[in-house]
Amino acid sequence: MKNNEIVLVEWVDSHSGRGWQTIDQLEGVAKPLYCKSVGWLIKETKQCKVIVPHIAGEKNTDIMLQGCGDLTIPTKAIIQIKRIKLD
């Protein structure tokens, strides 16, 4: 694997309400949605970070390394990244 680092990413995302609501109700949800995601850091650029929570084939010589559940998070949305140490 190119980057064998597991990370915990804290980030914010947009969200929407549930159908028609009064303006007072809408003002009450006027904040980004706080999120946490964990996975292998596969790609890191100025614009985004890509993490993958599921990796397969690492110990198989006849199978190419595969990832599933990839998530691309814009760098601007990231609050913090914590490296997780493996024993």
C-alpha cells in the first residue's frame, strides 16, 4: 500500500432539513454537521484527503490490493486529522 497510515478525520459537512419547516425552525439548524471518519489515508493533496475504511488482499499474493468505502473529504472541510498508531 502506498500510504499505510490510519487516520481519524474530524470534518464538517452540509446537510438539509426534513421537508417544509418554519423559518424559526430553519434558523435553529444553521450550523454545519460535525463528522468523524476513520480509514487508511490513500491520497493527500492540497484540495482533498481520501480515506478508505476497508482494505483487502494485503496478504494474498494472487490478489491485487483493493479498497472499499472510499471517502474524499475537501481539505477546507477538515477540522483536524489524528494519526492512529498501529501496534
